[in-house]
Amino acid sequence: MKLREVLQEHMITHLLQLCKHELELSELPEIFLLDDQPTTGHGTSFGEFTDNGIEVVTLGRHPMDVMRTLAHELVHWKQRTENMPMDGSDGSDTENQANAVAGIIMRKFGQQYPDYFVDTLP
Ligand SMILES: [Zn+2]
């Protein structure tokens, strides 16, 4: 396993714990990291959820972007457990809420793990 992958695993574990707490999720979906484009379904071009879990594209992306997408999709996951109508179009209530809540989570994530925001690449 490459160092970058190990670091990413740690970040994801911490982010999932934070999201679970912030979103009051009783259980977490499975997370699939794709070194490729996502399949079809709800979501941006970088993330989506399926009946099996959440898919996030990691290919060529900064780890913090990956985390932000993951938080965004987890908000959608939460919305779905509350039977909110799923509308993935820009400016919809579900999208606005997902962006806003993901932003709050990422700010807390940054406060708890400031080291993650230091870009170690040369
Ligand atoms: Zn969305």
C-alpha cells in the first residue's frame, strides 16, 4: 500500500466518525473509492450514492477534495434516511443543504485535524 493511500484511509476513517456524529447517523454506508469515473446515478461527477453505498472518485484529486465530496454524499445519505425528495440539480434544496452541511463538517474536520490541510507534496 502506498503512503498516500494509507494517509487517505486515516483521513476517511476520521471523517466518517465526524460525519456519523454530526449527521446523527445510526449506521454508515459502505464507501467505495474509485480510481475511475463513477457510474451513473445521483451526484456530481465526483461522487454519488447507490443502493450499496457511496462512490467517490479519487483519480487525480487532492485528498481534501475527496473528503469534501464524501461529506456531501453522506449528507445526501442522511437526507434519504429522512425521506427527503432527492433532487440533484444545482440550486435544489437537497443540493444547497448538502453543500452547506458538508462545508460545516469540513470546517470542523480542519479544526480537529489541521495536519491534513498541510499539503505535503513538493
Ligand atoms: Zn449533491
